[in-house]
Amino acid sequence: MSELIRVENLHKSFGTLEVLKGIDLHVNSGETLVLLGSSGSGKSTLLRCINFMETLTSGRILLNGDAIGSETRGKITYKESDLCKLRTRIGMVFQHFNLFPHMTVLQNVMEGQLTVLGRDKAEAAEKSMIQLTRVGLADKAAEFPSRLSGGQKQRVAIARALAMDPDVMLFDEVTSALDPELVGEVLKTMRQLAEEGMTMICVTHELGFAYHVANRVLFLNEGTIHEEGDPQSVLRNPQTKRMKEFLEGHALFKLPE
Amino acid sequence: MEWNFAPVIANLDILLLGLLNTLKVTGLALSLGVPLGLGLALMRLSQNRPISMISEFIIEFFRTTPPLVQLFWFFFAFPILFNINMTPYLAAVVTFSIQSSAFFAEIFRSGIQSIDHGQWEGSKAIGMTRNQSLRRVILPQAVKRMIPAFMERSIELLKTTTLVSTIAYTDLMYQANSVAQSTFRPLEVYSVIAAIYFILIFGFSQLSIVVEHRLAKSGEGTVN
């Protein structure tokens, strides 16, 4: 397995608040990585730094072994055009979908291909239909997002990201805004992607998803990676007190076995 | 007192020329003021502090000074400063283009800012530049929300153009003055032009209500 993404000594501060305090991680091609942590632990910020939705305070990120940005005398600068190109290779799906309400489902999925990749309309439409079929929404192509359920919107958002043919997909708490009964269809789609070999980094509170789908789980606490390992051992036998508390919090109101 | 519209009808061609000129100045001020307003709004929203401040100053200056003062300044003062010839027509177009652009800038700005931040994020995440996001995602949604304010401002502009009669531009108001004086029938003349303005603006605002309804119906809710 080749290494797709490497994060080196990543620091991120908002004003005086240091959210990430030196993160090192790597993701191999085809791997699904799940980031866990309580709110404020920095997991979403970490995810958003990987595709430069947030600017890094310090540290660097490598995609396929190439460092992002240009370094001159120890200072790394990032050009908008480089970051835009990078973001076409790193897909992202958000908690609140962020679909474009003035476009149909098909137009949503085509938009980036037309505007950013410069594909022609026929090709973009064809690729969009392939991705919409993949997420099971080909029959909704002509609808506007307002006519869809939350789960369907999120699957369209996944198709929109996939249509750019990214190397890796980032999922930022994509089921947190959904009605509980709609969570399953989105997780199912994500699981299917993982099984098809897509490289994925997921921030989620769905421990079941982490347990069954992730190759590796990272637990973030106060801006550092606190515990890391394969999901079976990390979720069943947490080594740190903080991780134990976190899991206990999640299991508080589980149905009895 | 008796009403006699014969002198008004006899001078209808003069009044119609005035109406045409009023529409010309309004139309030109709109077609220059809207793009100029968008430019000012984008400057104002720029992350570059000086650019944003320059735009803010222009907008605030033209929103807070009386339009009549601006008109006189461009007609009487501007030519002295730059040693050029200024016609009433040119002064009118320049003044009302800039003046309305200041208002349109604020309409654009609030329209753009009313769009959920997630729309910027969604477009950024698929690799769009700031400009592409603005053009393809933000503005199409913002413009829809701006239409009522835009219509209202255009009506306001049409009314304000009556000021150009003070620098002897032959708009509807100016023509009415001259017809009223030459025929000694101010009652009929001013009644007629009041009616013309009423019909024009009432018709326009009815149209804007229709447009708004259309948009509301096709209105895919803008929040996801």
C-alpha cells in the first residue's frame, strides 16, 4: 500500500487558541481512517486543514509524496490556484451538505466538472449519472435539492465530490445533521465506497461505523493524537483513561444486549 | 376655476420628449450604476483593508450627501476642477450613476452576505476559486434575494431624476415647467405629469410584484 497523505507536525491556532498541537499522521491508498474525539478536540479542524479549508499555522501536508505549497527560506506559501487544484483531488463532504439550491441534483454534480475541470457538458453529465447511480439517486437527477430528504441530499453531496475523481475523500460529521432513521443510508453509501477501495478520512460519532469499516482509528484529545490503532483493539480495549471515558459516554444509553 | 387640457394636449410632444429624456437618464444611470455598484460591493467585501475602506468611503459619501448637492457639484464644480465641458445631460448621467451605484453596492453586499457560508465552502471544496464561487454559486442566489430592494431603489432613482430640471436638462419635470409657464396652465400641466409619474411607477412596482411572485414560486428554498 502506498502512502497517499502525510501530515507532518501540524499546528493550527485560531487567534490565541491553539486547536492542533502538532499532529503527525499518514493515510495509505485505499485505507479508511476514522477520527474520533469529543467536541473541541480538533478533529474537524484537522480534517479541514488537509484540504486547506483552513490555513495551517505551521507544519506541512504531502499528497502522494509532494509537499503542498512552495517553500522559500523556511516559509511555506500557498497560491490560490495550487490549493484549488489540490481540492479537486481531495473531495470533501460536510455536515450540512452545502448543495447549491439553485441547481438541480444533476447540475450540482456537474458544476465542478464544468467550471473547474473544464469537462464538456456531455462528458460531465455522463460522469455525474455514473456517480448518482453509485449513490442510488439516478432517478433524482432532475430534482432540486429542496425536494430531497436529508439523507438523499448527503448522498448527492457525496456524488458531487466523487464526480471530480478525487484521490481521497474527507467526511466531516456527515451524519450529524440527519434524522436518526436517515443515518443508515449515508453510512451504507460510505461503507460501499470504502469497500470499493476509496481512500477515506472520516470524522464521525458513529462508533459502529468506525468499528466495522475503519482500517484505523485515531482518537484526538486537546489537539493531539491521544490513541491510535485498529478499531477492534482501540474501541474494545482502550489504553488511556480519556479514551475510556469517551467510549463510556457513548455507551451510556445503549439498548441492553 | 375650470379645467382646460387643450394647452397640455397641444404641447404633448414637448412633454413626451421630456418623458423620453427622463427614461434615458434613469436607464443609463441604472445600466452604469448596477455594474459599478457590484464593483463597489466586491471592493467593500475584499479582504484587502485599504480597498475595502476606499469603497466604504465612496459608498457612504454618496449615500449621505443630498443628490441635489452632488448634481450641482458635478455640473458646476467638476468642470472647473478638471477644465472640461459639462453638459446637463452628462452631469445628470454621471451623478445618478455614481449615486445609485452607492445604493446598489449596499444591496449587492447585503445580498451576498445573506448567503449561507456553507455555499462558499461547498464550492471551494470542489476546487472553485473565490471568483468562480461568486459567479456560479453566490451571486445567482444573492441576486434573487436582491430583486425587491433593487426594484425599490430603481423607483427611487426615477423620482430623484426630477432634480436634473434644476440644471436645465430637458427631462419631464423641466418640460412641464416650461409648458406651464408658456401656457399659464400649471394646474393641468402638473396634474398631467403627476399622473404620468404615477402610471410609470405604479406600473413598474406592479411588475416587480409579479416578478417577486414568480421567483417565490420557482423559489427552491435557498437554505438547502
